[in-house]
Amino acid sequence: MASNTINQGFILILVLIFGCFQIAISGDADIISDFIVPPNVTKVDGKLFTFTALRSLVGAKPPVSFTASKVSMVEFPALNGQSVSYAFLQYPAGTLNPPHTHPRSAELLFLVDGCLEVGFVDTANKLFTQTLEAGDMFVFPKGLVHYQYNNDPKNLAVAVSSFGSASAGTVSIPSTLFTTGVDSGILAKAFKTDVATIEKIKAGFA
């Protein structure tokens, strides 16, 4: 009996340790240096920590469709190991940032100008929505499906989003379902419709 108790306790400890380990590796890995120098960089100075690509947006004409200018580890290698990234978001009148998720980070959105309808769905399938005005912030919890929509028929909306990961990742629900080769028959069953309807939707993404 004592042996069984010890074994059960040992198994419980292993489960707890494994659970904590899984939580620990679910975000960006901790680094043991102040920063990580990209392999192709030979001179480390202030330029390494400066990102200038967004200068092109200053004074530029607004886009005709929703545009996300990302500042993640891919675009700005100095972010590697720093657990932070950004996106500059522009929503022309009537445009939508389609339902999507960020598997590795929550998103904190700050609305700079205009108005936005935003929302996310939790794991109990409850929808949380809000209408934002300039100066408002909204948090989209990590990994949950969410969207933003500019329902103003005339004015541009502009927002900045921050992420707690240098590589938050983006999984677009429409693109994932309709542009990656998922069988139309499977999608028809999932959406309780017919294959012809699914094919028509797929054609719209071509």
C-alpha cells in the first residue's frame, strides 16, 4: 500500500512538472544574454535596435483595403528574445480584419483614430464585442478567435497592436479553411452546406 502511495505521488509530481514545463515553453524562450545578435550582423550599435520601415507610412495615402504593417522578429531581428512585437493597422471605410488568432500571444490594441467594432469568442463560444473610439484600448486574449471591423462608411481607422511575443503568429480563419486545400466535402459537412457553395467560396479567394 505504501509503495502504491509513493508511486501515485511520484506520478502526480511528474504530471505537475510536465504541466509547468509546457506552460513555460508556450511563450517566447528566456534568453541568458541582454540581447541576441543576428548571425549576419558584424557591427553592434544603435542601428541594430532601430526599425525604420514604418517611415514610409508617414504622409502616405491611406490604403484601399485593410493593411497590417507588422513589426515582428521577421521584420526586426533585434526583437528576438525580447517577447514583444507590434503591428500598425489601417482600416479604410467599411473594411474588416477577418476572424483570426494569434497562437503565441495576447493582443493589446490601441485605437489611434476613427472607430472600430471589435470582438472575440472564448472557449465556451461566448462572443464579447465592443465599439471603440480613438484613445480606447482592447485586449484580445491569447489564442482566441477575434476580429476588427470599421463600419464607418467614410473615415479611415488607425490602430497599433502590441504582442507579448516577438513572433505571435497569425492564423486567418477564412484563409486557413478555404485556401489551404482542405477537402470541399469536409468543409461542406462542417458548415452544413453543399460542396458547390464551398467551391464558390474558395473561388472568391483565388
